[in-house]
Amino acid sequence: MAYDENLAQDFRDLVEGLPDLSEKKMMGGVCFMLSGNMIGGADLSKTGQKRFMFRVGKPNTSEAEAIGHGEPLVQGGRLMSGFYFVDAEDTPEHIIRKWVSLAVSHAMSLPPKTQARKAAG
């Protein structure tokens, strides 16, 4: 997952102020974590499309589909259930904020990952 620093800053602005927020370089880009659980990241497709990636979790698939403007993430020909791409340039901000809210809600539903758990996992 390549990324554009300006797009990463846009993601930072969307999640600014959340407690225990961190960034982690992974998948060739940067992902944003809440208590060690992924919220999403900023992505630049091979064609240059700027998009956000959100982890909303498998249980929230119906809610994610209802928000709209999302495309399920497929990596290596495999559907990554609970992950979606959202076009960062053509999606209205209020819709992007719904995606952020759903991803944050999912991350908050998971137990926090401690440093010891990260090292063991």
C-alpha cells in the first residue's frame, strides 16, 4: 500500500484527538491505530487514485455497505473481509466521517493491544 503524505495528513486530521492513537508503517504505507487496533490508513493506488482504507470489521459489513462509497479491499485476489477503500477525492466529507466513525467504533470494541501482546503476536 503506497501512500501520499498529504493524504496521510488528511487521515491524521480526521482522527485527531482520539486517545491512544498511533501510526504504524505497514503494507508500504502508514496505518492508524487506536489502542493498537487498526482504524485504517491512506492509500495511493497503482493508477494514482487517492483513497482511504478503513477496517470496519466483518460484523459491520452491512452497516459499511449502507454508508456507500466503499469498495471491499481485495489483496492478491483475496477479499479482505471487513476492510474497505473509500475514494478520498470524490467522496463527500460527511460520508468519510461516517466511515471514520464506524472504523473507530470497531477498533474500540476490541481489547487494547499491549506491548507484550504485540511482541508475542
